[in-house]
Amino acid sequence: MQTDTRLIKKENYNPKELNLHETLFCNANGYIGIRGTLEEGVPSDFPTMRGQYLAGAYEIIQMKQAESLCNLVEKKQTMLNICDTQTIHLSINGEDFLPSESGSVLDAERILDMERGFTERKTHWKSPSGRELMICIKRMTHFGVKELFTIEYELEALNFSGVAVFDSYHIAEVSNYSDPNDPRLADESPCYLKTKEKGFWEGTSYSLTEAKESGVKIAVVTDHIINSNSKSDSMVREEGGALITRIRVPIKKNEKVTLIKYSAFSDSIREKDPKAKARKVISEAMKRNIEELYCEQKNYLSSFFMKSQMEIDGDKELEDAVRFNMYQLLQAAPHDSYSGIAAKGLSGEGYEGHFFWDTEMYVVPFFLLTDPELAKNILSFRYATLSKAKENALLIGHKKGALYPWRTITGVECSGYFPSGTAAYHINGAIAYAVIQYYLTTADDIFLKEKGIEILIETARLWLDTGVYGRNGHFLIQEVTGPDEYTCMVNNNYYTNASAKHNLYYAARFYEQFKDAPEILALKKRIDISDSEIEDMKKAASEMYLPYDETYGINPQDDSFLDKPVWDLSATPKEDFPLLLHYHPLHLYRYQVCKQADTVLSHFLFPSLQSRETMEKSFRYYEKITTHDSSLSTCVFSMTASMLGLKKEALSYFGDSAKLDLMNRHENTKDGVHTANMGGCYMAIVNGFAGLRINEDGLSIDPYVPEGLNRYSFPFTYQGRDLKLTVEKKKIELELLNGDDLIFKYRGKNEEIGREKKWIQKL
Amino acid sequence: MQTDTRLIKKENYNPKELNLHETLFCNANGYIGIRGTLEEGVPSDFPTMRGQYLAGAYEIIQMKQAESLCNLVEKKQTMLNICDTQTIHLSINGEDFLPSESGSVLDAERILDMERGFTERKTHWKSPSGRELMICIKRMTHFGVKELFTIEYELEALNFSGVAVFDSYHIAEVSNYSDPNDPRLADESPCYLKTKEKGFWEGTSYSLTEAKESGVKIAVVTDHIINSNSKSDSMVREEGGALITRIRVPIKKNEKVTLIKYSAFSDSIREKDPKAKARKVISEAMKRNIEELYCEQKNYLSSFFMKSQMEIDGDKELEDAVRFNMYQLLQAAPHDSYSGIAAKGLSGEGYEGHFFWDTEMYVVPFFLLTDPELAKNILSFRYATLSKAKENALLIGHKKGALYPWRTITGVECSGYFPSGTAAYHINGAIAYAVIQYYLTTADDIFLKEKGIEILIETARLWLDTGVYGRNGHFLIQEVTGPDEYTCMVNNNYYTNASAKHNLYYAARFYEQFKDAPEILALKKRIDISDSEIEDMKKAASEMYLPYDETYGINPQDDSFLDKPVWDLSATPKEDFPLLLHYHPLHLYRYQVCKQADTVLSHFLFPSLQSRETMEKSFRYYEKITTHDSSLSTCVFSMTASMLGLKKEALSYFGDSAKLDLMNRHENTKDGVHTANMGGCYMAIVNGFAGLRINEDGLSIDPYVPEGLNRYSFPFTYQGRDLKLTVEKKKIELELLNGDDLIFKYRGKNEEIGREKKWIQKL
């Protein structure tokens, strides 16, 4: 149920739904992430992930290998639940507001207001003794003041007068979530934090904690404002380790009382004195009216949706879902270079808050076309961790180059099982691809010269160090794992080889293009780049082996893939999916069965490498053996189908994947949203349906309206220009809103557009 | 230093040497294993593995995977240190005999008497106060009474009179060994045992303990006899959990006092009431004179060496080393079907007491030719654990067949890292090979019908379920790991495919040969064998793909092996060996570099599959890239060289590998002896130098005397016959000592031999 820019759900305080709502109504701003938990708490047998997170704040935990082998990873990082400032207990004349366990909920709903950038929880509740309360709680993580989280807690007395008592908590030492039944979640649940300082100071509560192993320090400060007709009094106490601010205020029938709680967070990753920083944020915030903060938030979002809002005529639900996804991506996007985007954003602890390749491959494309500065932050994080990627390469035994970690928070590899972790060298390809796309889309040569080329060179070096020229003269890459983890440590994974080729080509290409720039001259010296090394890159790129099978006319996923028997998916019971949870890896590895798009993704990314016929045959081949056990799969099948003109298939694979989290399709949204899928759905529309591509030849489009829709349009940026594409059944319109005239390609032919006149193509 | 049948070493109570001597002077009889520790103990900073073991007695310990995947092993078994009945403290008038920490050792030696089957420790020691003692301690684990261990502790007062006090310990709860610096050893060191009962009873001490997780119960009973001129008195006490029997006896100058301690052990794996069993053993042993037990032991060994003693003229040290090895193999050999042979026998906790493939491939051949009943015990253990191997196969996802565990104590897989554990399917081939060789060598069709064929059929079924016919019509086996663990999860490992072919062929062959026997008719029904399944086995055997490379004219180790770069061994620093301890597996997997013989071993086992030329070229190829980081490697290179007529290489690879443990070549003999290497050295002589082979065509020989030797001879059994082969530079003699006339092959030509006349071939 959704109207306009709001996601609205009935709330019946059912434990299963609460868990899901914690994710859907999460507040985040790229720095803070706070799950949509209940201020008053839930009964102890309710599942809840009561989390507050800061982007990049982590703890280190032991991860012993069952059998020790040289240089295997035996420590991992995990995102940190930093504190609990969500908790506010309310009681009226000693009667606690506990809608999930007592009294009766007469009406309740949860609202995510994407226009105004806050969540609301409205509950009409009747207490056991018959008091009727209307509670409305607004929560906001502010996009302007990154460190700030606010709770505006409004109480209306509907049929009584009495004394309201708010106990507002500040718990410094909290535990991370654990669910021993789900192997995809970390199964340790200790408290990772120790308190360095805490107490009350000038009306505020404060704490400074430290993660025991990583040493990351977290500062938290809270303060309160109470708005009421009557005089309130407040007192503070420490109880069971928690700092509690108690505010007592009389309330009369039909009156309202509002408590505004401000929490500010800071960390030692970004700040020398995080406590001072958090105090400063609080004191500045307290000087401002909350309405002013709401107004700023609304303006920020108005500008964001101006750059990104997609209109879809013919499928309101899809339009709403896309808006929700964009909002979630924005909530996840880092605003500095101290973190990437986790698989679950800042909305939950699934995958332990690790960043994977999907950030670059599935999420960056969205920001590139809507807010390239955010894309730059993500890539800058990779640049900031390049030295760790070089150390990682050395650990594996490489003599040169950088190998980005398969999963990480700080840039250090955290994979426990290297065959489908560290061996996934294609993460290098994904990062390189994103750097290249960033430059092609923005023409930001400053970033390229200062950071991008160095990333490209170091990743390209790794391919040179990994691969070898085979006896047929081709450049081979062996013992790596492609995106499809149902086959591991294979030789010449088509996807990996194609992305390595791209990486090598552009490393040499951009290096030569900018070789006389002072930054590149300095880089050459600093990391010792020789002309012969650049020649080696060019040669390896051009001689890269891309497996092709004559019999089927397809690109096999790897050298031995087609020699394996085909898994009988039709004979596999439904409850056996996802296969990786039900079959021993050795068994999976012996079959032709794919968890997700692998060769099909590389055909979409690098279509010039193969004929249309090979790509279509491959598409037909792989669609029969792909389980889509990963949420990254169907969107890729959809966009590749669009590229190949297979419109029916494109629509069918697109399906309602955009609604994955909204409809809790994978039944694990409770652990956090699927950011990569959200980005992938955007791509399926923009790059798939609209055929928008950006490469060295510039921008090209080839749009169509899929069956069931009437029209869709979206704004995007391209090399400093703002454009808007509108696609109808009978007409395509491209509008240049800002920036210089542009030559672009439509179906391979050059077209021109200026600001004075829309480009219109009748169909 | 060794004379005849005794290994004699100076003992200077140096901590490093003590550790090694614990292994070299270990007492074992296939059931009990007791390391050669000092009765009086060592200072706490001395490294010591104070172990007493029972074959097959184990504990289960957690082995969490760093990343959980479906059906990965998360518990492992480990051999159990069952108790301490070795400890005897001696003091003279309050002065403790502690040669490793006080007083001075005037002379000391350790002796392993292989003719009489005991160890001796003789120490001439001067106490701090000047008392001179001559201590002589004999220890024996009895080959006739498996459960019995004796310590005969003789004290001679050289220059004093006084009172000797023996405190004889029985410690029921002991801990396993741990060395956190060595990844090849388990790094947990808790006490795995809890006491169910313990105390003193009719002059004996007794305990019944239970391993906490496995529930295996261990019963231990001790009793004592004192021989002296003076009257002794004894009292018992419990102190710090230990049961201590104190015997006080006056001793006069130049007199001797002897304490004989009997320990008996039993376990709940073999006995319903292990305590009763241990008591019975003790009471029967106490009735007999110790000399009678020594005499039986000597007779047993005399018969053993009669069947196995190798004479080597020209290299006394080698002859002695071979005798030592045979003795160690005998000490390790199980006398029932409740256990296999561990990598370290019963001499130490290295590799956690696990049984691997090397038992069948390297150790069984020795027993087959010398004491086939012992070989049958080993194979009967595999038969007894066949149902667990079938469960293991199901866990991996196989629909049929048995997959033997890569490492185990009870038949349950204990590999922590499956790519070089469970994926080593060739263990099935090794077990099948041993079953086939057992039958070809003994003609014991009862074993074959009752156990052997079932093993062959179930292992063959696994190959059928694993492999697949490729597009070229060949039968392919993918994602397995061969003996060379420096390449993992490869396709068509030559060794694995060749041994699967052999397995499949003989499963069908023997099944058809005996299909009308009642046992096989019953088996057919019980495990549902169809004629078409047998046809499938024959077809897979005959169509088995055996990779061959035209360019090099060799058999590549696997499909992609030759596409990888060759590891530069000459540029690898010496301290980087063994490579697996110094390089990440992903790095190792990317190179042509072998830990041990792989294809070369399969050429030795299955020479008929390839031309001599291909085998020699392969030998030359692999010798350049093999590090011999495994102790199983050089002996195989040696025997294959012998087979190919490369005598110089055969000798060079043989080297002094027979002395590996005696000379502590790998510097890890302290953890236990290398049983597989010991068997492999025997094979290098018998199957290598003497070219003795047994296959379906019968027995064949092709002996030569390697450079540096004058003559060698050895007895062996073949299908009920006792034979003796003597090889001189100019003459070969084969003598039939017992049994029917025989047709055998010499260099491919049939020859005949009867009991009346030696067969002599001039050279």
C-alpha cells in the first residue's frame, strides 16, 4: 500500500512483520543506519535486530580455519552495532505503552516518507486500564548533518489526563545480532564494545566506547527537548549500564506532548576527537528548530529525486518500487571515502556489513547517471584501500599488482572460504569497469589522473601476474572463480577473462592518453611503470583467451564447463533452492548449473566481443541452467534480453524483481535490503529497456516500451549535461535540460541534440 | 650405531634428542602404542609427547569451518592419549633419580632390541650426593597378549646401601599433546577423558575412563612384582588424581632390586566389559614369569623376521634401516579389524592418528608379501567401515557408491579442507587396488567373496556416479584431487582416472568370476547389482579418459596442467620448502609443481596403460617439477626408474630414504614414524630393484643389483608358497621353500620352479 512518495504499511505488532519492518523502515543517510525498531522494545522472544550502525565502523573477530593453510584468512571484520539511543519507554500514571504485549492496538501504521526523508509510526492504542493514546513517532537520519539522528515522539491523550513519564535510554554497550540457524549471518553475538567514558554532562548523555579488537572508537551524545503545555521536570540516572534521562510531564485529555530526542554519533576512523565532534553536532542541532531540519531534509530529497525520479506510466506499483529502491540506495551511499556500500546497505547485519563486487557492478551505475559524486565516493574508497589490495596480492603470492578483497569493510580480505571468496578475482574487473565507466560518463579527468589510473594499472598488473600465455599463444587466466559460485577455481572463466581484457586495455589506454600529465608522470615514478609493461598490458588484452565452443556456438563459462553433466533442475525439489544451502560444494562444482548470470553478464558488459548470434545462443543455453539463487541474476538476464531484442524474455526476467524487498520475496529482507538488486533493477530499465549505453564512442540509446507499460521517463546526467529520456510506444523523446549540445547514437546512428529542441523519434 | 638386530643410541638426556627417542624407542604391538618416554619424567620445559595409545581409540573434537557450507565436516576425530602408567619415580633415601635434571649421567644408552621385542634404557647415574646407580629398564608391549605392557625396572646399587622407594603411577586422566607452532599437529590440548571409576582392588590399581564426546571407554589395570633380597613393603594412595603404588625396599651395595610393572588395557570398541577384560589380562599375566613372556615375544619375532628379513650385502646401514622399518611396520599393524594403520602408526600423535590412503598404497604391499593376515586385517577395517563410506558419498551428493574418507579413525571423514581432503577420491582407487592385489597375491577367494567384491563394487559405483561421458565419448572424472595436493579439484587427473579404470575393471571382472557363488548371489540381492550396472562398469573402464599430450609425448597430470607456468624450483629459497607451508594454495594451484609422485606413481602401478617411451618421457618431465615435499615421493620415483631401467636414477631417488626416521631427515620424527615411507622403501627394493610384480598373469620378477650393493635377498609369500629371492651381480636365485610348483615370469618369459631345485639365472 503506497501513495505517492510514501510507503505505508499497517502495523499489527506481529513479531514476524516487525522484523521485516525494521528493514523497510530503516533510517539511514550513508553514514548512520538505524533499523526501524520500536522505541519501547519488544518481548524477549520476538526476533529483533536492534541495530544502529556507522558506515565503516567495524570489529575484528577470530575466524579459525578448520584446517590451517598458508596465508588463509583467520580474522574477519564485522559491522558494529554501535549503541542504542532508540529506546524510549513511555508510561502514563505507571502504565507502560507496550503495544506488542499489552492493551489493544486500535489502529497503527508505519510510514516511510521519501519526500520528507523520515519514517513515522502512528499507533492508536488502548491501555489495559482503558486509556486511549495516539502515539506518533518520527525518526530521521539527516542527509545534511550526517551525524544526526532525531526522534520526535508525540503523545496525544485521547480520553484521559495524567502524568506521562518518558525514560529515554542511551545504552553504550550493545551486542551484535545473531541467528544460529542462518549460515549467511555471523553466528557470534557478543558485545564487541567496551566503554571508555560515559555519563551526563550539561543535560546531555554521552559515551565513548571502543571496539575491543579493532580499536575503533565510537562517540555518542544525546539531548532532549520537550514541548508541552505543562511544566515538565527531568532527572538522569544510570541503571544496568544504561544512561537514562527521565522526563515527567503532566498531560490533559486531548492535549499533546512532544519529546524530541537528538542523537549524534562520531567515530575515530574519521575524527581525531569523536566525542568533541558529537558534542558539537548536538549543540548545533539543539540550537535549531526541528522543523528547520525537516525542511532541509525535504530540500535535499527534492533535489535527489529531481535528478533520478523515474516515471512509469502503466505500472504504478513498479514506479513506487523503483522510487523505494532509489531511496534505499541513497540511504546506503557513502558521503566520504571511508566506506563502500555493504550488501545490505546500512539497513541490517546480513553478510556482516561486508562490501562486495556488486557495489561497483550493480550500484555504481545508478549513481553514475544520477549523482556521480556519490559514485566517486565509492571509487575513492577503493582508491583509499589500494595499498591493502596490494598487500592482499602479496599474501596470495603475486609479485605485482593489487587484488581487491572479495569481502571487506576496511579493505582487508574477510573471506573464510577462499575458493568462492579470494579466488573471485573478477572483483578487480568490476572495480576497473566502474572506474572506466565513471570517466566515460563524467569525463572527470582529475579523478582519473589522481586515482583512477593507479587503480587501473595495479589491477591490470595483477592480471599480468596471474595469467600466462598458453601453447596456442593466447593469454590464459587459471584457478579463478567467476560470478557464478556454483563452479569454483576454474580455468578461463569467460566473464573473468573478458573483464580482465577490458581492465588491461583501458589501463594502457588511459595511461597513454594522460602520460604527460604531471600526476601520471609522478605516478610512473612512484609505482615504476615502464613502457614495456604497458605494451605487455596491451598484448595480454589483445591475446586474451575467450573460450568459444563450436558445437553449441556459445561461450562456455570456462574451459571444462561443457564437459560436465547438466543439472536436472526440473527434478530438483523446490525446497532444495538455493542449492548452495542444500548440496555439498563438490557436488555443485561437478554440474552445469549456475547460481547467477556469469557469461550472460559479460555479454551485456562487453557486447562487442561476440556476435549477436553467439550471445543469443549463449543466453538460451544459460537460461536453462541458471537457478537465479542470487538476487543479482534475473535483472542481468533481463537487460541482456533487452539488448538482444528478446523483449518477452526481458519483461519476464524483470518480473517483479524491483519489488524483491518490498514484497520480501527472498524472505530475508529482515536481514537488510538487497542493494545490488535495487541497482540491478534500475539498470534493467535504463540500460535494458531504454538501451542506454556509455562507452568510448559516447552515449547511445535504443529504447522500447515493454509490454504492459505505456510510457516511462527518467532524467540522467552525462558529461556535465542533464538530460531526460521519455519513451512511449510510438515515440522517443530526449531532452537536454542543461549543458552543451551533444551528439549521441540512436540504434548505431549519430544524432544531435541541443537545449533549444527535444530530439524526437517516432516509432 | 646399530649391531645386528639392535638399534643402540647414546642417551645424554638432551631435550631435543629425548623427543626423537620417544618415537624411535616406542613400544607397540598393533593394539597398544607407548612412546619411549622416561619413567621419572622430564622438567616441565622439555618438549615431550607422553603418550599411551590404543589402536582405534579416539575422541571427537569440534572443527568449525571459517565459512559454513553445506555438509562440510565440522567435527573431527583424534587419537586418544589413554592414560599414563609409564611413570615410576625412584628415590634412594629421599634422593630422586632424575638424570635429566640433577646428578650426573656417567653412561647411558637406549636400545631397541628387535630380536627380543623390547626396549631397554641403561643409565649409570651418580646422584648429587655421590650415590652411583645402574638403572636398566626394559619395556615391552606384548605381541602375544595384545593388551599387555610391561616395565621391568632394575636398580643396582653400585656404591651404597639404602632404601629404594618406587612410586608407581597410574594416571587415568591425561591430556593429548599440542604444539601450537606446527599446523600439522592438532592444536587443542585438553584432557578428553573423564573418569567413571578408579581405585585399588586386590593389590591392583584400576581405572575406567570415558572420552567425553565419543563415549569410548578405556579400562586400565596395573599390578606389580618386586624381586629383591630384602623384604619390601607396599602401600597405595591417591594423590592429585593419580593412583600411586609405593614400594619400599632396602638395597645393599652391589645388590639388585627389580620392580616389574604390568599394565593391561582394554576398550569399549572391542569389549563389552573392558574393565573385566583388563583385569583378566593382568591376573593371567601375573601368574606367568616375565621370562616366559619375553620368550614368547622372541619366538613371535623370530617367525616374523623369518618371513620378512632382508639381507643386503654391501650396505650394512641400509640392511639395518630396512630391519628397523619392518619392525616399525609390524608395531603399527592392527591385529583385528577395528583400526587401520595411522600415518604415524602408534608411535605419536602426528596427523592426529588418522588413517590415509597410504596404508593401502604403501604399507599393505609389505604385509602382502610377508604376513598377508595383517594385510587382511587392514582391508577388513575398510570393509567394516564401508557403510560409513556410503554415508560419506551421500553427504557429498552421490546417489550410489562409497567414498572412503580421506582421513579418519572410525571411517567418518575428518578432513577440514575438502579440496585437498574429501576431493581426493583416489583413496577409493587405493583401497580397491589393495583388495585386488590381496587377492592376486593370496588367491584368498573367501575374503574376496565375503568382503572384497563388495568393496570393489561400491567404490566402482562411486566412479560411475562421479564421472560422465564427454563429447568425445570418453569417460571423464572431474573436480577431484590427485595424490599431488599442489593442484586441487582438477579434471581428469591421470592417476585418479587410471586407478578408477582399474577399480571398475576388476569390480566387474571379479563379480563375473564369482557371480554364481552363494556369497555373491546374496550380495547381488542385498545391494541390488544388475547386469547392466556391471556392463556400465566395463564400459566406463574401457572408455576411461587418460590424458595424453602430443607435444611433449607425456601424460599430463590433469586436463589443464600443461597450460600452467612451470614453477621455478631453482629460484625457490631452501627455507620455502615444503611449499605448502610457505605459499597460499591459490598460488600453488596455478603452477606446474608437484608435491609428490602422481602420474609417475600411476605409471608404476599400471604400466600396461602406456608405452615405455611415454612413461620415460613423463618420468623425465615430472622429475623436474616435483619437490618431494611428501615422504611418499622419492621411493615411487625410485621404483618407477627401476621399472624403466633407469638404474642410476633408481639408486639416486632411493638414496637414504630408508633411513628417514633413523636419521630424522624431515626433522619431525619426534611426532611419530613415517609408516608409508617405510613401506615405500620396501617397495623400492622388492618391486623396484627386484622388479617383483604380481598381476593377473601371476608373479614376475626382473631383478638387478643397484650400484654399491653386492647382493640382496628376501623371503616372500605368494599364493600359499614361501619363496626366497637372492639377487647377485652375476646371478639370480629363486628358491621355493614351501608350497606347490610355480610358473612365474622372468623378464616376460615363463619359467618354472619346484621345491627340489632352485631356479638360477646367470647374468
